[in-house]
Amino acid sequence: MQVPERFANLPDYTWPRLRALLDSHAPGGEVVNLSIGEPRHAFPDFVSETISAHAEDFGRYPPNHGSPELLAAIAGWIERRFCVVLDEDRLMVLNGTREGLFSASVALCPESKGGRRPFVLIPNPFYQAYMTGALAAGADPVFLPAIRETGFLPDLDAIDRDVLERTAAFYICSPANPQGAVASRDYWQAILALAERHDFRVFADECYSEIWRSERPVGALEAAADMNSDPERLFVFHSLSKRSNLPGLRSGFVAGGKKGIAEIRRLRSYAGAPLPGPIQRASARVWSDEGHVEASRQRYARKFEMADRILGGIEGYASPPAGFFLWLPVQDGEDAALKLWRETGVRVLPGAYLASEGHGANPGASYIRVAMVADEPELERGLEELRDRL
């Protein structure tokens, strides 16, 4: 049996590629893993307590779209954070936002647009669920450079009108992974205006929105509310993985227009995996608590102060305004990652593994991504090795 043609040429996923590059070589020192964006700060004690207290819920099928308590907690957080009031039928709980980012294209992209195969616009570098969601929907991904010259976000003015006319969806990540760039209110509103003019949807990945240095990122929902945008144009994705240091909880949500959310819910009914009941109970408490979020954000700020001190003299270094990655320029990302691993044991991710070839070049090829997740002494050693070796 053959693999469907649209999936036949998929590159290997990021982490098998990294293992293939590094793991046949011995590390040159004590391992410092700065490759994967897996938060290691403490999550609230009440998470384990809540799951244990409601363990009997594992014996029942959970609510498919989210329990009333969890949906109310999410709606309350959205109102506090973005000053936007949403009914619960504009929300759905996700088993990790990767599920929702993939499913949104499958549920909401039309089979054709103007009699032609639709496009899905994707910033380049990108999170791979965007690309596979587009392909699963039968659309063609179109990669838009998100490079230093464009502020690490796609240049909206550079998108060809014919491309926009075929566009069914536009993925945007803000704060961006891996560069940490933040979309302004004007930028969000410009995308939404394009979506209205050319009839497409915007999928806003805001998983890093609560990790910022000095200025809280504007959310797509509040930008849309300011301009009274059609709610069916915008679908926003959030997660407890980064905000609350709970990547293993696999708990997030999507917010959007009622009709679109109904379609995503319908797909979930057939093909998705609802969040287990005890996890939903714990998630409701986590969305309702901000103390642990602020403590974690302050700790990341101190880590970036450390990076500024250690790496600040390196040409091309820039401290990002948000997120928890460094996007460091090097001559060749794969060579740099292999050199660091073999000589020091520091493990980073070649930027090319997060990007696609376009116009004869991969925009991530001359970068490495460094995740600022390790404990401070371990991170300090890793950053000093970076400085000294590269």
C-alpha cells in the first residue's frame, strides 16, 4: 500500500532528525539539554492533589468538548487577560494545542477555493503541525519568510494578491517560536483585514503569550474585538504547557466563532481524544490561578538577564521580547549543533529543522535554537560553552 502522495515527501520529524545528527557521537561533557522546549519550572502543587482527589473520574468517559467548570474557567481567564467575553459555545478544550492546530485545517479548510486547490499560509520557520494540518486538509502549504529583515514575522505587504485569493487559512504564532517576535495590535488587525478582504481564516497560535520580558503581548482576540471583526475569521489556541509548566498534562483550548467551533467539535466527536475528567478538573484550577504564572515569568526574565550578560557581546545576539528561546545566528546550524555536542555535551536544535526550503534557501539554516528551560546553574554552563565555542 502506498502513502498518500501529499504525505510522501514529508521531512523526518524534528526530534528523530536531531537524534540522527547527534546520537552516534559521544557528548563532550556533562549533558546540558537546551534543545527541546519542555518547561522545567515547578507547576502548582494543587495539580497532583486535584487529580488524585478526582481519580474516580478516570472510570467515566469525559465530556468531549470540555466540562462546564473548565469552560467557565477558560472563559474567565480570557476575560481577565484579554478583556473579551466569550460564550462557552465559542470554546473547546484540546488535548494539547497540537491537536487543535492540526484539526482546525481539517475541519475548516474548504476542498477548493475559486475552483482551485486552496493555500494555507505558514510563517517560515514554523511548528510542523501547521504544515501537516494543511496537507491533511488537501491544501497546499505556502511558506512565508519570517526573517530578521521582516521582524521575524511574515511581511504581509509582500504576499501576492493571487496567493491571498486562494488562501483558506493563515497560521500565525505570536510570540513566535523560535524567534520570540510579538505581533502588534496593528499587525493582528492587518491580518484580520486581509482575511475579511480575501475570505480566509486566521489560526493564531498564542501558546507563549504568558512568557514575556517587559510588555504583555497583545492577543488576537482583543485586536479583533477592537475592530469588531467577524468572529468566524479568527481561531485562537492556548495551552497550559508553557504558561503553567505542564507539558505532560496535554491541556489547552481553542476559541473562535460559534460555527467554526461547532465544526471542530464535530470532528473531535469522530476522531479526537477528549481530556480525561481528572485532568479537566485540575486544568480548571490552573486557568484560575495567576500566582504561579507570574513566578515563572520572573524566573525566565532572570534567565534572559543571564543570557544578556554572557552572550551580549556576540555579534547578532538579540534578547527576544517574549517566549523562552534564543534564536542565535551561526554559520551553519547543523555544524554548530554537532560541534557543541561533541565538544561540550550541550544539546541545541539546528534552525533548519524548524523551517522549509524556499527560494533556494532554508531561513533557519544559519541559526540554532536554544531553549532556556534548564535550571540556572546548568543553563549558565550551557550558555558559557555556547559563547566560548561558537
